[in-house]
Amino acid sequence: MIPPLPGPEEHGQELRLKRALVSNFLENIPDFVYFKDRESRFIAVSKSKAARHGCSSSAELLGKTDADLFSPAYARLARQEEEEVMATGTPMLDKVGKVVWSDGRITWIRSCKLALRDEAGQVVGTFGITEDITAARETETALEATRRDLIDASRLAGMAEVATGVLHNVGNVLNSLNVSTSVIESGLKQSKSASLTKLAALLKDHSGDLAAFITGDPKGKRVPDFLAALSAQLADEQARLVKEVGSLQKDIDHIKEIVTMQQTYATMAGLLEPISPVQLMEDSLRMNSGALIRHEIKVVRNFEDPAPDVMAERGKVLQILINLIRNAKYALDSCRKDEKVMTLCIESSPEGTLRFIVQDNGVGIPPENMRHIFQHGFTTKINGHGFGLHSSVLAAKDMRGTLTAKSDGTNHGATFILELPLAATKPAGEKAVA
């Protein structure tokens, strides 16, 4: 059954209802609502919109344009947006923008603009709704600044931890160097070479009858045997001193290598480049070698051969790997196992990344600590500060990588996995550009 057409009275009631709805809407909505004609003049605004511009009533804004309220540049931009909406009929939704007022003030808004149509569907202007997000934007900016400060502080702390590790490793080498120096000093002080001086004086005293002294005198007869024994002793003494000098030179070279490596990595901050993962892992090991040797930790290498290059920042990767190797060393040093093993792996993943894996059979990580180990300030070490792993996970994220951990619990060891993107490979026949 077709309903009867509405009569004039019903049309009047409907019109009054629409006007009441619009009036209540414009009077009470907290966001800024406006209606404009084709010349971008206000034909209706919400009470909140009028109050935003310091007007006591909405009528004060009618007939005005954005050029009367905002800077010329912002007014031109608003006019361009409205002309595009009217020309295309396509609404502009959820646009975040900066508003520059005529007095120089700056605020931030989220706005929507739509085409205003008459009953025939013809575009007769625009209407829109604007939300002031200045406070939220300022809070977001402040939080971002705080986040950056925390990241910088964590990175600096992580770098300090690397430097501390380097100094600790140099200290271990210096201990070995001091031992070699003491052995050399003791060997020189106790050297049998002084016996040669006494023998020379004895032979000089008998220089006139040397043949008779050697063949007839009881002391002279012992000279050949004494020389043979002294020669053997001096040869043994020389071998021991040469060995210690070699060890001394090796320790000095190791210290020079550590310092040179640290300087090299420190000068490459911020540079993403293709790097050999094996070189990175070996450099990290060398930076920790003194401590690993002193604590009798067995290192097992399982490196993919050949391992593809990663696209990363040398200094940051070194920072992460040194932290992981040092943590593994502490975990092994705290356990009571007869054989302390650290396994280092380099392997490609199905996702097109490369994994650096540092695994130990040490004290492990309790389940209650697993969800906290990468948090800022969390540590289980007596003298720890909780920056190492936190700064490492941030450094990995900066290089579009990840750092994760696994452990089956206390006394079951732990595994840390650094995953970084592979360096792009050149197509066959492509030459590098100098």
C-alpha cells in the first residue's frame, strides 16, 4: 500500500523539526562546525566556533571568510581546499594541519570538509567540522622529545658499557703483560750469565799458563764441563725469555688492536653500509678475548659459509654483540658447570635476514625475568645498571632489525638472537660506481 503524500501541515512540522535539530546541534556541539557558500563566506556556525574567535554570538561571523580570521597564507590554503571539494564533490576527511592565526598564534586541528548541496543536489557551498588538537599535539611532541632523550641516554649508557668492556678487556691483557714482565725481570736477575764473568776472571789469572791450568789444575779441568753446563743453562734461559718477550709483544699488539678497533668503530657512527657478519662477530670476540681466556670459556663458532653481508651500522652492531658476549660470559662465570661453552652462530633466515646468535650453557633466565630483560633499568647483576640490553634492542630497531631472547629457565642457558636485514645484492654484470 502506497502511503499518502504529506500535506502542507506535515511539511511545516518537518521543516520546524529540521531547524530545531540544526539549531540544537550548532548550539551544543563542542567541536567547531561551519557552513559556507560558494564564496567561502560563513552562512552558519556553531556556538563553539564563534566563541573560538572571540565572538559573543554566531551572527558576528556570518558573511565573513577565513581571510578575516587567519593569516593570508592559511586563508588561501583553506580556500583552495574548499574549491577542490566543491569541484570534485570528494570530501576531505581527518586532515591534520597547522593553523596560523592573524596575530601569529599557531594551533593544530583535525578537520573534515564536505560539499554542501541543495535539495536538487547542486553544490552550493561547503560545510565542515574541526577539532582542536593543539593540547594533544603538544603532549605528543613533549612525549616524543622525552622518548628521544631516553633513547639518547640509553645509547650513551650502552656506549659507556662498551667502553667499560673495552677497558676491562685491556685490563685483563695488562695483567698478562705484567706477569710476562715479572718473569723477564726475574729471569734476568737470576741469569747464569754472571758465571761467565767469574770464569773470564779465572782464565785471565792463568793467561800465562792456560794450557797447564786446563789440563793439570783441578779447577781448570772442570772448565770444559762448566762451559757445557752453562751453555745449556743459558740456552734454556734464552728460550724462556724469548717466549716471554713474544707473549709480551702479543699482549701489546692485542691492546693496540683493541684501541684501534674502538677508534675505527667510533668514527663510523650513523653510516649504514654492507658489512661482513663474520668480521663483526670476530671483532666482538677479540674485544672480549682477555676475559674469555681468563675465565676458561670455550668458544664454538658455527658460521654460515659464505655468510652474506648485512646492511647495518658497524658501531651499533659491535655495541650489541659486545654486550651479548659479555652477558654470556657473566652467565657462564656464575654457573658451576665443568665445561663453560659459548656458541656463536651466523645464519640466514627464511625471511631474508641474517641472524647473529650468542648462546651459552650458563645460569639461564628464570621465566619471571624473561619479559623484563629488555626493559630500561632492569638488571640481575649486583653492579649492573640495566642499560646494556635496553640500548641494544633500541640500536637493533634503528637498523630495522630485532633483538630477542630465549631460555628454558634457570641453569638451562640462554640464547640471544640479533636479526638484521641483508645488504642488497647487485644484479649480475652490474659494476660498482666509484
